[in-house]
Amino acid sequence: MLNSKKVIKILTFSFLLIFAFFSLTSTSYAKTGDFYKDNKKEIEKYVKLEDSRDYIKKYDYSTNSFDCGMLDIDCKAKSLFSISAIGFVKSTYTGLKSTVITPKEITGNATFVKYKKAFGSLSTIMMAVFLSWQIIKLIAQRYADMDDGNIAINGKVVTIIGCAILLGVYDEVFTKLLTVQSDMVKAIVGNAVTTKEIVLIILIKEAGYGFMLGFILSGAIAIFAIVWMYRFVLFGLLYMVGVIAIPTAVNDEFNYFSVWIKLLINNAVTIVLQTLTFSLGLVALVKNEAFNDGTAFVTAMAFFILAIAIPSLLGNFGASTGTSRALGTA
């Protein structure tokens, strides 16, 4: 009698565990089927099996869950992989968007601002010293050519006035340049693909494609994280030293202003072009019809490689991180 009671208790406990498992994995309070309705045309174009369509109908985008029946083992097992793949890809894609450099991250960084102010205190002294030196040199040259000497002095005065104005609006100009760069990058990344499009391609091509997509995205993000971090550090450096680079425009022998402005613009152009090619690679993976389904993967890889090679292609007009050389020797 005692043994039979134990058996009954064990069976009851086991039943409760199974019931709890199915209840937890199948609970979905949001309305299901909306995702299917919103993407019905695309789903029915690529998914021919009725069972596969019914499976997608059970998906709820807002909760990233499937409304499987309590005893629908196949749906529960399949949804486990789909939910994992979708969650993985969505998190990596969200991480990609968060890497965009915003002006506040540079001009609002306490460390960058501290050093910029320290260097800024030297700007006035540097302009005075450089201008005095150039005037002395030009006065000496006037004895050789009176007319050219006056023209040269006037040119230096104009340059010093321009430098003074630029230093006065330095933060505003630098912020505006970063804002243009940031807006362009955000527009490119934001308009490439949406998370709903990523979810759709995973459901259409099953979870295996989702894991592959997530793996590729993770690898690409790891590489571009290095690239964008380099851009962030370089923008920060240029922000700090710009206030002492500007006064050197007066000096003919050590004019670092031209080097500074070239680095600033080249860095912005490079990051925009790299983001564009990376986004095109992402589009090739997610929107297969844009590049032909059969060559989508190869096309995506080509765009990712091109993104790394952009600085080399731009030559003197690019800002390289050395990533492509490192990958080439690895």
C-alpha cells in the first residue's frame, strides 16, 4: 500500500511538472497572427507548405513568442530554436545601432573637454607668437620687395582674424560636423533593414538561417566595433588638439591646421562610406530579392570586405584603422 502511494505521488508530481512546462512555454497574452497578416504577401510567396504557414501564424512579434498548443510538441521544440535565433539577431542588430558616434559623446566627454580647455589656453599665446614671427620675417623681406611685403602682411592679418573667429565658434562648428556625420550614419543604418524584416527572413528560412545570420552579424559587428571605436578615439583627439592646430594656420613652416582639417573630414567620409557598404551587405543577407537569392550570401561577404577596404580605396582621402592589413596577415 505504501509503495502504491509513492507511485501515485511521483506520477502526480511528474504530471504537474509537465503541465507547468507546457504552460510556461506556451503562454502568450498578446494577440497572435498579426505578424502573419502584416507580411502575408511575402510569407505566401516563399512558404509553400501549409504547416509552415500555420507555424508562422502562431508567432507574436511583440513578445517574441509562439502560441503553441499545450500538447503541440513539434511547435514547442521548433519555437525554441526560432525564438533563440530571433532574440540573438535582434540583440546584435540593436548593438550595431548603438555604436553610432554622436556629437555629445565627443563634445560632452569630461576627459576630452578637460584637455581641450587646457590646450585652448595656449591658443591665444600661439597666435600672438606665430603672428609676431611672421610679421618680423615679412618686414625683413619688405626691403627686397615693398609691394609684396604689404600684400603678405595683409594676408596674415586676414588669416589671424579667420583663426580667431574659428576658435570663437569652435565647439559649435565641431558639433555641427559631427552631427552631419552622425545623422548620415544613423540614416544609413536605420534605413537598411528593420528588425521585423530580420524576423521575417528567419521565419521564412527557418531558424538555421537565423543562427547563421546572427553569427555573421556578430562577427561583422566585432570587426566594425574596432573600426568605430578607432573613429571615436580619433574624433576625440581631433577635438582636443583642434584648438592648438588652428593657430598654426598663421605659420608657413608648421601649418598643422591643414593636417587637422584633412583628418577630420577624411575620418567622417570614411566612416560614412564604411557604414554604407556594411548596410548594403546586411541588406543582401536579409532582403535576398534585392540581390538575387542565390548570390545573397556571396554579395553580403563582398560588401563586408569592401567596407574594410574603403580606406585603402580612398588612398590619401581615407582614414585607415589598419584592420584590413591585420586581417590580411592573420
